[in-house]
Amino acid sequence: MDESSPPQVNEPRTAPAPGPVQPVEGQPRSERPVRGIGRRKFLSWGWKALGIGLLVEAGWTTYDILNPRPSGAFGGVFPAGAVSDYGDGVVQYFQDGRMYVTSSEGSLVALYQKCPHLGCRVPFCESSGRFECPCHGSIYNIRGEYIQGPAPRGMDRFPLKINSGAVLVDTGTIVEGPPRGVHTAPTTAKGPSCIGSTGQPGSSPGPSTTESPGMNMESPGVSP
């Protein structure tokens, strides 16, 4: 080795700067990661769900209106027994329903207990087979049709329907009674009146204080 030659220094090699990675030909690039449901799609689904809910609620409400459930109280649909309970000429009183259900010549009628004159409760007289108001003497046949007295019309009614053999009365709907002169059932008394002498049609006899067989005479008063 020549002593006059300068010593050699091993300098560190510098690594080349990394360049862009080139994909291998024929290999697909990795796709972007899938994100959650977009805001627009989420809102769209929410409005659809709300619309379906409203439709279901509307359908259920309509069903309840068209098919009311018996409530057993006045102002709602009142169960009045079975059709088989009503033979011809049967009259049943329902205190909680404030009504009578009568059977005459094959049809049922639900009658409001209030007299259309001044609102007294009108009892049914078993001996005469008629409704007789003890307050002012108005008389009606078994179907609540006006016969005589100061009442302006027949007894008011409730809509009645039969569902699977059960008698249901809508006491929340009052139907005005038939006008004077309409008779679809007999008007002649079967026997003695429960309020005494009734006079001629159109008269207004005073109430009798004597209790007669076949009728529970109560103190005259306005019925609810």
C-alpha cells in the first residue's frame, strides 16, 4: 500500500426516495370502506314508517267507530240480552241504559225512558199493555207510538242492532219519536189503565197517586 495515498472513507449510502406505489397490473384497487346509512335515506325511511303508522291508526279508529264495543252504561253501546229473550209482547226495562226494549209483531224497538212532553220517566203498564206517563197522562203503545195526552210525538228511540244473536243498543244516539198518528202496533188497551181514567185522546189528566198492579209507580219527576 502506498503510504502517500490518502485513506479511503466509506460514506453511508443514501436510500432512494420512495416513489408512488404502482398497482400490480391485473390487481383491482381496494374499494373505499362502506359507510352507514345516508342522512337522506334515513329521513326517507322515517317518513315512510310514520305514514304507515298513521294509516294503521286511522284504520283502527275507523273500525272502532263502525264496530263500537258494548260499554254497559248509558251513552254507549248497551247490551240488552239475546234475541231469544224477546217473545212477542215482551217489554224489558234497563235502568242503567235508561231505556226499554220491546218486542211486537216480530220486531224489536229500543225506547228512551223520557216522556217527550216534559221528561218524566214513562213506565210500562202491564195491565193495559201500554206506556203511561204518570205526570201528565200521555199514553203510548208498546212501540212507543203516541196515542193520547199532551206529548208532541211518540217516545224517542235508540238505534238497535243484532250481532251474533246479541241485542246491542246505541244509547249515545237519540232518534226522535214518530209523529202523532203513526201506528204500527195496536193502540187499544188490553185491560185497566195504571193511571186511572185517561179521558179522550188529546186530554191531559192529572197523575194518580194510587199504585196499580203491573206498574211500579214512582214519584213524578224529570228523568235524566
